[in-house]
Amino acid sequence: MLPTLSDGDTVITTKPRVVHAGLIYVVNHSDLGLIIKRLDSFDSRGRARLAGDNPGSTPSAVMGTIETERFIGRARFAYGKSGFRKL
């Protein structure tokens, strides 16, 4: 998620009631485990497409779509070398 998040950053999350495109979430991916990605869009069946902020991150086509029930938390704040910041 560079440049938004760096390795070692601590992320504070809240449980999402509703998920919205453009926001960052912690997701329990069936193949990749726990990941932090931005919700890019929804497909016609309501499944989420995820994307990383870094152009070199795993592409959406590789991650596939994911059910919104797998969203664990919405990333609200991060703390790391660059200080405390709102996401």
C-alpha cells in the first residue's frame, strides 16, 4: 500500500457496517490471508474488487473478487515513521 502505508505501520481499524469504494480495508482473503487494500469497485454480483495504492502491488485480476463478508475492518488511522495520520 505504499505510499499510503509503509511496512511496519500500525493501522487502527473500525468494524465496517457498510463498505464504500475508495476506502482502505483489512480483508481476510481466501488465498492471500489478511491483507490491507483499497476497495476499488463492485462487480455486477456485488462482490468487491480490491486494489493496492502501489503500482507494483498484486493486481486486481490476480486477487479476484471477494465477498464483502470477508471485510474485517476499515483502516481509519495509521502510525509509523511519518507520524500519526488519518487514512
